[in-house]
Amino acid sequence: MIRTIQEVRLYVIVFFLVITSIGCNQTKDYYNLPSFAEEGIVNSVVEIPSGTNKKYEYDNTSKEFIIDQENNKDRIINFLPYPSNYGFIPSTISNKKTGGDGDALDVVVISESLERGTVIETIPIAVLKLLDDGEKDYKIIAIPVSQDIRIINVKSYKDLKLNYPEVISILELWFLNYNKKDKAVIEGWGNEIDAINEIRNSMKKDIKQMD
């Protein structure tokens, strides 16, 4: 018997993944999961677990997580490992017509390390407004809905800035320095409302699917 709303959402996500995998040779179509689990709660897909430095990305053609290639070699981040779980918000796209990079909207999930391929319900608390070689490459900052795997107690960007300003500094320094080949610039930060609006504005509607 299903007793809670959390269990209902979990069953819906699992059912969606099972049905999708049947139609995709037993693979999961992570890109086309719902962006929102409910109002204010976002589904986040983990590509790179916290504490690792292999640059995995989800490939929409093969429906698999593969290591990004650079000069025909696996791309390994030659810097400190990812400070938080990194991935994307499904059913979104950073539209090139508005200065985006054409990829799904990036998300940083501040929590215990999560396995690659994890789909987790998160609460957006901020947005890091990053430009990468002139392209809009914003990062949604989020925490898990589940209290069990949270590592910081925040509900908003104001909380983050007041109680964990070092987290903001670490994220800025990391994204500005992990890839020396690209010129990264931080335009600033947005709060939780800005983060939700960025997600809604990036949701795939009449925008063509990613290449």
C-alpha cells in the first residue's frame, strides 16, 4: 500500500524509467524525465559524483553515461575533484538563441556523494551565473529534498550566503579554475526564485531537441 506523497512520486519516476527503457533497448531516457517533481521541487540527474574528476556526460543518442573525449582521450579534470555532485535538470535546454551552450541546464547538488545515474528530488536555492567562453553556462545550486543526505541546512540563497559563505567562494573558485583552456567569467548570483525562473525558462517546449 502506498502511504505517502513521496512514495507516489518515487513510483511514478520508477514507472517512467521502466517504460522508457523498454522502448530504448533497456536504456533510460534521462533527458526526457519531468523537470519538476512538484511545485518548487526539481528532478536532478547526477552525471559526476562528488569527489571524482572523470568528466562523464549523458549521451542522448546511446542513452548512456560516457566519458567526454578530448584529443581522442578520456577527459580527466586536472584540478581538484568536483566539490559537489554535478549533472543536469531533465527536459531543459540552454538555448543557443539566447546565448546558451545548447546543453541541458546544469545543476550542482550539494549533498553526500551520489552514484552516477541517480535521479534525485532537489530544492533549488541559488543560481551561479557563469559565462564560459562567452556562452551562458548557468549552474543551478540545489539541495536534496531528503533530510538524510543533506550536508548543509539552508532553504534559500540568503541562508547560504549568511551561514556558508565559504561554499559560495569554493564554487566560484572551482568553476573559474578547473578548466584553464576556457575563459570563465562570473556575472553574479541569483536567489532561489531566480533559479526556479531559470529552470522554467529553459524547459523544452517548442525548442528543438538537443543535437
